[in-house]
Amino acid sequence: MALIVQKFGGTSVGTVDRIREVAKRVKESREAGHQLVVVLSAMGKTTDALVQLAKEISEHPDERDMDMLVSTGEQVSIALLAMALQQEGCEAIPLTGWQAGIVTDSVHGEARIKQIETQRIRRHLAQGKIVIIAGFQGMDEQGAITTLGRGGSDTSAVALAASLGAQLCEIYTDVAGVFTADPRLVPTAQKLSAISYQDMLDLAELGAGVLHPRSVETARSHGVHVVVRSSFSNEEGTNVGRDVPAPGITGIAHGEHVAIVTLKGEGIRSRTPVLSSLLQDAGIPVSAFVHGSSFLSFPLAKNQLQKVAALLRENREQLGYRELEEEGGFTMVSVVGVSRHSAAKVLKEIMGRMKLLHIPIRWVHQSERRLSFAIRGNKAETAIRTLHRELGLDGREELAAF
């Protein structure tokens, strides 16, 4: 008998009928003899609807109040699934994040899990119950409700699996696993049977929405065996783990609505640590910097551009730049799984293909196992499909060339 944590996302529990289907799937696992902890997101677009309600009351609602509000979405899901399981003849108990013992820091809207007090969960499991837990939420040490940010239910599930010593954490979603590209954009994308923590983290950070980056970090830190699979089929999913042989290029990720910010000035390169610190203190995630002797540029989400531009102008003297350029409308495309010895060859291939397609590349960065570049958003679909084919991802046997 294994202890398994199963997480179902918002699409998987988006309607009452889908919740009934989830109940049947959970029942099958229970009848196979497993102990089960089930983590749920809010139904469909519930969280977005709750955020909109808040905006109708206040343009700038208190973050503590927002956490109180949006945490209610998951409570609806867990209660309904408990009812559906009772109808299936299964004994189940729904718990909020705080009832489940999830203790976080006090950063409302983006809280991090500090510890999970698992006694109550273990007691219910010992009684033969299926434990259903609201994802995305917890409570700080002062007793305030907190939420973990977008994708937080993934993190809840993996953290629970780590704390409980679960043999497996299954992440159920609306796709059949982790693909070499977004299958909605690239019909020829291939499902991966397995992927390393590092490559999964890279894909997640760069725009692949299957798993939240923080959940992958947690899985890697604690050695949690994760499987990503579909709620709507019985297909084998993708195993995420440590001992996965690198297949060459793993896949292509993309992030939309990207802006590029460039600072110009003599010696600006030396100000990179100062800039990095300013952005970090402001809670603005930046994946990488590219610099020359007289320029320093970086990408960020377009919705952060106004905030960043104001921050840079406020600190102009400290940063020492002469000119500030801001430009939006980009998509960041990243090729993941590029080894150091093949990076130059792959970059040459990318540059050549983009030139043939008359797609100018605005920004390029290479790191440990990935190459990233920015192109105009209206060219992204053509670029990604072409690269997927030309880099051998349409047919896995061609990957050895890279």
C-alpha cells in the first residue's frame, strides 16, 4: 500500500460533472489499496472572479483581505469533492490549508511554506479516510490566512508529499504530460516519458505552464517523485525526477507579453549587481541580464514595465545610466537541454532559421542548459513550429545530432 498525493487543477474540477469524474478516479486509486491525500485548486476561473469582485470594491484592496477572499475558492472545491466521494461510497474529509497544518511566512499573496504539521492528516489517513486539502493556501504564525500565489496548489501538493513521505505525487492537469512544446501551439509536439528536475524547472520558469517553478524546486530539494498526467484520459504521464538521462534538447518553452529594458551608459556593465539588488528588493523577477561595455538589458513581464521604469528613474544616479529604453510586444522563446559543447551549433541554427523567416532576434542569452531569445509576438507561432521541426523535436530520433 502506497501513500500517494494527487493534485487536480482548476480545469480538472471546473464543473460539477468534472468533480464527479475526479471522485471516480480517486476511488479507483483507493480501491487499488493506496492511502490518498488529494489537493485541489479552485473551480475553473473562480479565483479570477473573486479578484474581480475585490476590484469592484477597491482599486487597491488590502493584501491580507485579498488572501481571506481568494482562499474561499478552494474551500468550495474540497467540499464538493468530499460530497462526491461520499456518493461513491468513500469516506473522505475536506481540510483547509490551515486545518491541514500548512504554516507559511507572512507575505500575503506570495507566501512560502515554512513547515507542515502533519499530525491531523496522518490521523485521518490511519482511520482509512481520503484526506482532501485546499491547495494554494496556509496560515502564518500570527493566525492570518495566506495564499501561495499563482500555481500555488502545485507547491502545496509537492510540499505535502515531501512532509508525509509519500511514494508519489501525481499532478493531474488538462494535458497528458510534459511536451517538447505547447501542444496547443505545436501539433507535432512530443510527450516526454521522463524529464529531469533541472530541465523541468527551466521549462517551468520559461513559460511552460504544466508545473509551477516553486513546486519543481521543492520536489528537487526533497527528492519527491512527481508524475504529470491528464485528468481526462488514462495515458501514462511524464515522470519528473533526479536520475533521468539527458536526451539532448528537451523542448521549447515560450513566454508571451514580454518587454525588454535597456540601460545605456559608459561602464554600465559594472552596475549589474546594483540593478539586480534593486529589482530583487522590489519583488520583480528577472531571468537574466545581457550586457556590453556600454549597455545592459533584461527582459521582464510587460505588466511589470511601468513599475520597473519608475524604479529605474528613481535610482538613476545610483545606477549611472545615460539613457533608458523600454520596448514591449515580445515573446521569449527558450530552447531547453542545450549542452555547452552544442550551444554554438544550436545558436547558429536558430539564427539561420530566423533569418530565413525574416524574423529579427532582439535579445539572446545562454545559460547552463538553455538558449533564450526574444522575437516579436506576432512571429512567435511560426518561429516555434519551425524550430521544433528543425531541431529534431518532431521526431525524437533526430535529437542525437545536437
